[in-house]
Amino acid sequence: MSCHIPSCGGASRPRSRGERSHLRLAGNTYSEIATTAGYSSASSAHRAVKAELDALPRENAEAVRTMELARLDAMLSALDDKIEAGDTKAIGTALRIMDRRAKYLGLDGPIKIDMRQRIIDEAHRLGLDEAEMLAAAEEILREGTWD
């Protein structure tokens, strides 16, 4: 079967490891990859691409990250004139690109959640004793019986 995705250049269906992730890196959607590679759904193609990327040696993963960052930079650069002109759609797109870039680089720190306060709030909402709820939560954490 021929590939109908422009970046495939009409080549035959990708069969080897790495070819599906190459299609993704070339900008093809998971639906397009599913059609090209013979998967039943976009989610199946997504799992296959993720498995290929997870299997890459660490240095290759770094190369993929570098390539993705370069693609994001190119997209952001292409929006410069519209952003300067105040195009709100371009500004929104730029913010999404910047958010994605920050995720690739790990710039967003973990979100801190005050679980003690959440347990107290939930106890109040349910009309339960907050001290009992906190004690139960501490016991669950101590024993690891949250299964």
C-alpha cells in the first residue's frame, strides 16, 4: 500500500521501527500515521510512536527533543509579524507554542497541593470529623493501603 502523506513521497507502508516516529516528527498526525501504517486507530498509532520513542537510546531522545524544539522555534518565528501587528490569534498560538517549549525543557515546576487542607475541606463538605479524616489519611500513607 502506498503512503498518501506528502512527507512519505509515495513510499510503501512503514514497516521498520523508527519509521512511524519519523512520520510523526515530519509533522504527520496520528490519524495519518494510522492510515499509512495500517493501524486501526489514531490511538494505536500514538502508542506505536510512543513505544518507538521510548525505546530510543537516551542520546537519540535528546536529538528528538532538540529537533522538536527547533520545529517550535521555527513556528514561533513564522508568527513574528502577526504578533507584532497585534493579531490576537497569533499571540494565542505563540503562547501555546511557548507552553509546549517550556514542557519540553522542564521549565514548569511541579504544582504543590496542600493535601492536609484538601482533606480538611472534604471532611467539612461531607460533615465528617476532620481529625478522623486526617488520621485515616495518615494511616493509609503509612501502610500503603490505598489500593
